[in-house]
Amino acid sequence: MKNFITLVVVVTFFILQSSCKSSVDSAFDCFVEDFEVSVNGDLDSVTPGLMHFKFNYEVADAISLRDVTWHFGDGESAQGETVDHQYAGSGHYDAVINYSFNMAGGGYCDGSTTKSINIP
């Protein structure tokens, strides 16, 4: 019976290891790889409510940007590293930036950051 339980544990481990490999590799890459991200948001000096956003990142050579999606906090969204957005009115908005990097070895890493925006 002891050998049977050991066999079941070993087989279960190998099944789980092979079925979850890509997600485990991606999660592991997110912690091992070296990258930094930041977001700039500048209010246009001429047009009221117009914001200029830029997604900045520094990554190792083997990592590349996969996608950047902006959610501006007013129901609108856009994609790209650099975007402009016109807010309809004054107020406080939380812009959420979702990003994804292609990692070395074929995995990917997703993340997000929030930029607080005050429109006068």
C-alpha cells in the first residue's frame, strides 16, 4: 500500500507539472526577469482636459513589450505606448494601465499600474 501511495503522488506531480508548465514558467519569469515600468501623464498646455500619456519601460535584452492597454477612468480605453486622451470634464480619474511583456523562453508576464489624474 505504501508503494501505491508513493506511485500516486509521483504520477500526480508529473501530471500537474506538465499541464501547468507554461503558466508556471510565466509566473516564474515575472519574478526572475529584470524590468521597470513607469507612466507619465502631462496635461496639455492649450487644450483643457487633454492628457498626454506615455508608458515607459526598461527591460533586459531578451524581453519585449507585448501590449499596453489604457483605461482612463471615464469609461474610455486605448492601446499603445503613447496615447492622448480628452477628458470630458473636470475631476479626479484613476487611469489603469495594463501591460504585458514577452519573456525569454516563450512565456509572458502581465502587470498593471494606476496613475491618478486631476483635471481642473
